[in-house]
Amino acid sequence: MEEQLTQKQIRFWSGAYFVIIISLVGGFVLATSQITYTWRWSIVPSYFIAHETIAIQSEMDGTVSAIDPADTSTTIVITADDGKSETYNIPSKGEILVADGDMIFMGDILASYKEWQPGLLMLGMIMTIKVSIYAIIFGIILGIWGGIARISANPAARWLAYTYVELIRGTPLLVQIFIWYYIGSTLINQLFQQYIGFEIPAIWYGVMALAIFTGAYVTEIVRSGIQSINIGQTEAARSLGMTHFQSLRYIIMPQAMRRILPPLAGQFISLIKDSSLLGIISIRELTKATREAVTTSFASFELFFTCAALYLILTFTLSLFVQYLERRMGSK
């Protein structure tokens, strides 16, 4: 039974909470002021969005044969000695750096213009969100099928699900990512390239590793949720003429979902944080993007604190969404 507090006690402990938080923040500020470090928070926004200079380079040797200005763009034509030509369209806001008749070599800059571009942290955050969403979707599908198989009367399905869960939960995620990536790049991609003519990008091996890892934990969450429902509910559904699948779909799973949402939220929050391991296979997710930004700016404290805050925003948003689903399902 929940302990009831008086209004006086509530005010006291609420004040204690704010005192603790303020003390922690004050202690951190005091500690950072004692070290010889120049804080440069002003550079952090440029890693979200920046007004960058875009250079347009020539892709061939030749001569500038024409420069045609227009209302929205300027066209530069490069003609090679053999008569071949290439056309480059420059936005009207761009700066033309060549003149008609100039000799051009491959790689020479023809023009430049400024454009707002997403920064490293923004690109990394988008990649983290994309990878996490894909992995959550596939992880849920694997987990639901695995959870149902774990309680199945079919021994093959039950043993396969049990083997899958124990194998995945018993090995580190980092090792699984390496296995998926190197098996994919050396075996699967070679077969695909040989017979189909394309290769699977590294991001999908990262998604598969995360989804399979998460699916093993979701399997046990779903299994425990289903088994937590009184067996009498299943018997009542079967007595009404429902099949096993119908009783699961209409009677058992809706009730189990209310119970497994909190642990599912915790698992998916862990998945978002675990996506930081994908940097080892050259996927520029948020953590890898932060490391790259640190190497160019040397603002390690500012950028890693920002990275932590971005992960907190993602996980807290997911937590709020799951709480919303809990309230919706609880009101039905």
C-alpha cells in the first residue's frame, strides 16, 4: 500500500529535491571553474547547422567556352580538346571564379556559393534516429514471434526460440556487430554482387545486429507478459470456439501489452544508447559524429556534453511516448 504523506512532508521533500539538484549543478560549475580549460560553447551550434561554402569543381580538363548568366543560375560550359563538353549550373547567389576562355584542369574550382547545411551532430542524430526506428520495428516483430514460439506446444519452435534467446543474450553486442558486418561484407555482399549486382550498405548490417539483439530480450518480455495472464482467460476463449491464434490476438495479447510496455520502453531506450556502438563499422551515428567533431575543434567537453544531452532528449521523448500509450491503453 502506498504511503500517504502530509502536505508539510510533501513540501519538505520537494524542497530537498531542489536543494540536491542545485547543489549538484553548483558543485559541477565550481569544479569546472578550477580547471584550466577555455569553454567554447559558441561553436556548438555550427555542428547542428552551418552556413558552409560549397565549391564547384571541374571534372575534366578543358577551356571555359561559355558563361551564360540567367535569373536563377549561371551556366558554365567546359569544352575539352576532343570536343566533349560539360555544363555546370551555379546558383545566382554564387561567385564565379573563372572567365570565358580560361584553361581549366580537373579539380579546379569554377565557382563557390554559401548554403545552409546540416552539421555533423545533426547528421549523426538523424542517423541514430533512423537506425533506432528500424531496429525497434524489426526487434518488435522478432520478439513477438519469438515470445509466442517460446510458449508453443511445437518443440521445434520452442527449442529454436530458446536457442536464439540464449545465444544472443549470452554474447556481447559488440561482437555480434563485428560478426554481422564482416560476414555481410565478405560473404553476403559477394554473393549479392555476383548474382544480383549490388551490395547491402553497412547501415543494414548494423540494423540487423541491433534488431536481433533487441529481439531476444523482447522475446522474453513478451513470453513473460503472456504467461502472466491467468490461464483461465485462454480456457474461456477456447470454450467460446476461438482458435489458439484468435485467443492470443483478441484476449491475451491486448492484456499482456499493458503489462509489458514499461519493460519494452526500457529495452528500447537501451537500444538507442547501444546504437552508439555502430561507429566501429563506420556508421556515422551520433557518438561517431561527436568524435569527428572533437578532432576538428578540440572542444571535447562541450561536444560530449551536447552529445549526452541529445541522447537524453531521444530517450526521454521515447519514455514520454510509452507513458502516453500506457495511459491510452489503461483508459480502455
